[in-house]
Amino acid sequence: MSLGGAFTGLVIGVLEVWAVQTLVYPALRWRHEEAKVTGSQGRDPARLMLLVWLQGLVILPLLGLFFGRPFAASIGLK
């Protein structure tokens, strides 16, 4: 177990959530709202954001916690 790996995973996850929420989500939401007018909308972009939040703030830190030390050893870090 590696708390440093968990912290690194959390930092990467927060950056990922921030990037998707500011760069990708507004365009997806806009296209979804336009498609609702014609009745051709697909899935709600909020589902994508839920998956990004789950992956970035839960799964990545857990992977860093459990696999941080073995990964660091495999690339030659202490």
C-alpha cells in the first residue's frame, strides 16, 4: 500500500475531472440540448460526468493506493 500513490492518483483524477468539466462537458451539454429540439438526443452528458467523477476521484486513488509501490519499483524508483 502506498499513500503517495493514492495522493498522486487523486491529483491526476482531480486534474482529469477539471479538464473534462471545463473543456468537454459544456460542448456536450450544448449539443445535447440542441438535439432535444429535434428529438434525436442520445444519452444525457451528466452520465459521462458521473463516470468521470467516479473514475477520477475514487478508482484512480484506489489504484494508486494498492499499486503505487509495485509500479514505482517496476520503473526503478525506490
